Amino acid sequence: MNLWADFHANGDRRVVHKWKHYFPVYERHFAPFVNRATTLIEIGCGDGGSLQMWKRYLGPHAQIVGVDIEPRCKDFEDDQIAVRIGPQQDVAFPDIVIDDGSHVMEHVGATFAHLYPQVAKNGVYLVEDLHTAYWPEFGGGLRKPDTFIETAKGLIDELNADHARGALAPTEFTRTTQSMCFYDSVIVFERGTTTKKWAPRIGKEKDEEPRRKRSFFSGRGGP
């Protein structure tokens, strides 16, 4: 059963409250972790239903950790589900992070700055409900410099810093991030390292001898 079907079968369980267009995003990025020893942290427990949903989806080897400031959320603990009461920055070393917490821009940015470097080297960090980046009551506003949307736009440059010809030095984010994926109200960061970045040109062109590999960064070819 996929997550969307699981959501619709949720009638007698704890409430899950998610935008429907998030479900394909979850499956696209979380599928590699199904039935593996995985730690998922969800910041913001809501009514506890999504913690149970992640447990069902990820399977018997997953550990689900909810983080919330509301003491009542301790009642959501179950087999494979733990709940920590405290600030949303106070977590460490997960494979998957879902930030569904306060949605206040200051909190979203502080949590990402603290937690993203601690995510597993091939892990996923997902921030949802980023429509609040445009809403003043959450510290948002169109092109307001300190919203997480604007922060993420700057991180696109860091992701590509190896190609900036010295205008921007590579950072730890550059070295440990494989991709950034933007969706309606959601941004997903996929961590990972790469081998040397270069653009090989291999093969025999018409009426020519086979070309040796040529590296863009060595100045001997490339696009």
C-alpha cells in the first residue's frame, strides 16, 4: 500500500493532516529507506498520526522519533516510536528529517543550520509547509531576505560553488549535498559526497582516432 492509500485508510487511527501533493514527494525521496534500519525524525507531532504512518511505511526496522514542545505528545509513543519534548533544534544523526514544526522562519532556519550537518551522509532533509515563507505572521514575505525560501535560493549557489571560478568558495554544504529539489511548499535536500567532478569525453569520432579522456577542470576540454 502506498502512502496516499494508507492516508485514506486512516479513518480509525490518529489524525494525519498533510497536503495531498506532498505524498508523491515523500515516496520519491523516502522509498530507498523502506525496510532498512532507518531513523526518521519528524519535527512537530501534530495529533500523532503521521508518526504511525511513517512506521507503517518504512517497515519493521525503522525508528521513528517525534520532536515537539507539547508534553501531551509523549502519549504518542509506541513500538518503534519515541517522542522527545524540547526545542526542535535538539536532535541528532537521523537518516530522514521532516521539518513540520512551528513553520516560523526563524525556527526553520535555525533548525536547518544546526541539524543538516548531522544528518546521515546519504540522508534526506525535507522542509514542508513553506508557503508560510510568504506569510508575515510566520516571519515570511515575498523575497524577504531571512525566509527559508531565500536561504535555499542562496544554497543553490553553494551547491554549484565548484563551478564558480573562484567567485564563491566551496563549503561543507557543497561537499556534502548531492541535490536540492523544489516543490510547491516543500524543499528536499539529498546529502551525499561525490568523486572528483569532471566531464569526460570518451569515444571515437568519425575519421578520428579514439580521444583520450579530457577534463573540463584541467582545461583540456569539456562543454
